[in-house]
Amino acid sequence: MTTPICSRLGGLGKRIRLLQPGPTPEIVPVYEVQKARQVKELGSRHVRRPGIRRAVRSPQAVASEISSTVKEMQAPVLTEDEKMLQNYVPVYVMLPLEVITVDNVLENRTGLEKQLKELRTAGVDGVMLDVWWGIVESKRPKQYDWSAYRSLFQLVQECGLKLQAIMSFHQCGGNIGDAVNIPLPQWILDIGESDPDVFYTNMKGNRNKEYLTIGVDNLPLFAGRTAVEIYTDYMKSFRDNMSDFLEAGFVIDIEVGLGPAGELRYPSYPQNQGWAYPGIGEFQCYDKYLQAEFKEAAIGAGHPEWKLPDNAGEYNDTPESTGFFRPNGTYLTEEGKFFLTWYSNKLLSHGDQILDEANKVFLGCKVKLAAKVSGIHWWYKDDSHAAELTSGFYNLKDRDGYRPIARIVSRHYAIFNFTCLEMRDSEQRADAKSGPKELVQQVLSGGWREEVEVAGENALPRYDRAAYNQILLNARPNGVNRDGPPKLRMYGVTYLRLSDDLLDWNNFRIFKTYVKKMHADQDFCPDPRKYNNYVGPLERSKPKIPIEDLLKATEPMEPFPFDEETDMSVGGEIAILLDNLIDKITSIFK
């Protein structure tokens, strides 16, 4: 059974589009490209979904519904004082990982309510929340308990905040920033006891229980269901049990978990297996299911002798210490290129399939989908890009490993969410050959070129002005436009994460300035249409992209030029000196 809004508006988003004013000649703002692209003839037929009977509706009823939705979508006329709102980037804050306990309880509601109200007074637009599979479906297959999450949703809504919901199909624990342990459902772990190959596996045979291997995506190994069917059923249950929140427009986007930490990647650098920064990580394709798929692919390519890599080193190696990643190493050979293409294409297919299922589940709901990609910035300046390659991003100087992901995200009308927005090259160890600045510039540019709404997060908790200024620069890389929309603007930025440290008086003072600057010095705006973030009914994904067309997106292109500094700074050296003085004075009275 679908929610009323999803069934009522399922085809409407596909039929209703508004033509926006022409873009600037230099760089086309992504939201204008998308809305212009979506101008279509208004039809009178509904999109039928399998298994759902629809009453025949009169043309007058359809016209009335279309008219009211068109009216809702129309951007309000901005006054002279409101023009700067077109530069507004909404700010969200991640809630603590343990806000719902592993026992499925919302603890300390009073304390959380106080924190949420503080965020609201700071001008924050909403919060992001992990909706843990390991909590909701923990007891047995298809037995879902949403009660604690419903209570939490209600609290967030009462505090006047919007919600970004993550369908978290991964384990929490064992990685950077994991303060609690939330395993996969016990019934999944039990299946893994008898068949450990359902988990990602490295060359030595070590299993990783963070996320099911993509080798079992379409194998009915879980009480008759495939992994993809499990994820789909979970999202359907979420839709049905949270229908009132979806109808109210409270849930603004649903980030679909696609791998460890919810990110579209392989678990190539697990701390719980001994990885430490800046190790290159290890390939994670040695479970029997992926091994069989690779063998079949190699035979199909006419090279049955090709094997999975056995010379790619261990988690904490450097590129030059391995036969695979060293200069003129295996990764540059025909066999190495075949493997890396297969390894990365498996990840692309995995993300594409699950996003497609999510699109069908939430079709017609007034919500956007999102997909998160991790910022693997270490070894980015090494020719091999080793850490990216083990994670599944086949990204080299002569090959773009991220634009194909953006192309897939675009097919599903989803948001491309990227991390490490706060990092600067100068902050990284020299021996790591890290390039977060260049990586972010490459990935965001690729997303905008593929006409995708781009959002982002900081990778690590930061409370300093330098980090905020870097995020602000990436959010509007060419600055604000005081007469209209900027050339480039991120769809939204989520801050990691709500904590007592963030709400510390001095830290929160700086954070509030950051929110104000992200809003382009404007007050909190409750109407997203004023900054071109209107969320209409989700329409059906575009046709599947042929692999040949997908791989065309690997052609490297120069990124868009980014300014050196943001024109919406939260303060520089003088402000930092003042912060230090305030810290010293505050510490005296503590």
C-alpha cells in the first residue's frame, strides 16, 4: 500500500515542469539546467504502478490537481531586499549516532529537545539522521519497529526543523568517528556464520561485517530474499510507516545507504582490521561470489588466465611498496586496467540498482533521493591514486572516476553528497600526498557538469574558522551574486555533528556566524522556493544508461575555477586571535 501523497502524485512530477530564465553564458547554474530540462507537455494520463488499481479520473480533476501543483511550484517574486536569498545554502546538522539506542529507545528526550531548539535559534534549517537497519529490523526478517524513530521525528518536527533521513544499511562501529556499536541485524549475522562469504573479504580472507558484499545483491540467500530485496522492503516499510511525515514535507531527502558508512564504496580502509591513515587500503573482492563473477568476466573477455590482484599490498602499505601500485605497476597493464574497470563497474551497478529501487519506492513522494560518496583524499597526488582505487573509484590523471557516479545519480534525480569539504591541503601530512582541495574541486565540478544537485559534509568534527571558511568556499566557489543566483552553489551542506563540544559557548558562537554566512547573511528562510530548492513529487528514473555511455563520463575535464578564498568569511587571523583570548579568559572562570 502506497502513501496517499505518493499514489496521488506519482506521475505528476513527471508532467509538471517550469521553464526558468536563461542561464548566464559562462557557467549554467545546475538548478536552472535541471528545471529547463524538465519542461514537458502536461498530459492527462497517470503513471501506473504494478499492483495498484486506480480509478479513472476526469480531465477536470486532473487539470485541477495539475493547476494547484503548478501554483505551489512557482517561485515567489523576490523583493529587492530578498535577492540575496538566491545565494542561500541551507545548513543541516547530523544528530548523534546513538540518538536512538541499539535497543531501539529514544533516550534523553528532554536534553535532545533543548539541543534542537538551540540549533533552531542558530538558524539551522534541519538535521540529518541515521535510520539504522540493525535497530529497526533487528529481531527477525520483515519485523520492523519504527516506534522510537516516530517519536524522534515528531520531536524534530515540533522544534521547527526539517529532516534528512539516511537508510543506514551498514554497521556502526570500527571506523573513524564511530562512538557506538550498532551491528547489522542479528538474523543477518546468523546467516553469515554459516556463509561468511556474504560479507566483504580481503585477499587474506578477513571478513568485514560492515555491509553485505555486492556479490550477493541479487542472490536469494536471506530467507528467500536477495540483499537488494531486503533493502527495498525496508524502504517500503519506512515509506508506509512515515507517510504522514512525508506528506507534510518534513522529510526533505532520503539518503540511500550504498555501502560502509552509508557511502558508495568498498570497505577498503577498516580501522577494526588495523588500517591507519594514510594506508592505501586493500581490495575487497575475494568472497566466493565476487571471485566467481570476476572469473566469468575474465573468461568472457577472452583471458581465463587473469586473476584477482595478489600484489596490491596490505592496508598500511604505500603505493611504491607494492607491485600493483608502484610506478609502471600492474595497474597500468591490460590485466590491471581490466580488473579496475570491473571492480569500479560493480560498484556503479550496485549504486544504480539500489537507487532505482528507491526511486520506485518513493515515486511521487515530495522528497529527493541522495547518494553519498566518500572523500578519499590521501594519495590523490600520487600517480596511482591507490587509496581511491582500493575504495572502488577508478580515478587517475587521465580518467575521471567520479563523473560516472554523478551520471548515475542524475538518472535518478538524486543529490550527489560528497565529504571532506572542510579540509585543506596544507593541513595534511606531506608523505600522504593528499589533495582534498583538488579532489573536492574535481568531484563537485563533475557533478555540476552532469546536471546534478551537489551537497556535502565535513569529514571530521571541526570548530575552527579555517574549516568553516573552506566549507563556505566550496559551497559557493565563485562567491555570491548580489543581483541573482550565483554561478555555482551547493544544494545544501550538512555539518558533522551535534555534540556538547559544538554547543560549547565559544564554539557555538562561531558556528552561528558560519550558518549566517552560509545563508549569505540573510535570516533563516522557511520557503525553499526563494533559493531554488523546491522539492516536487519524485518522478520515475530516466532509462538505464548503457555502459558505453556511462564510461564516456570517465573522460577527464578541467574542473571549474574556484576562488582562492570565500567572500563570506567567518573571520580570519584577527578573529582567530580573539577566539584564543576568549578561550583563555573562559578557562580562568571554569
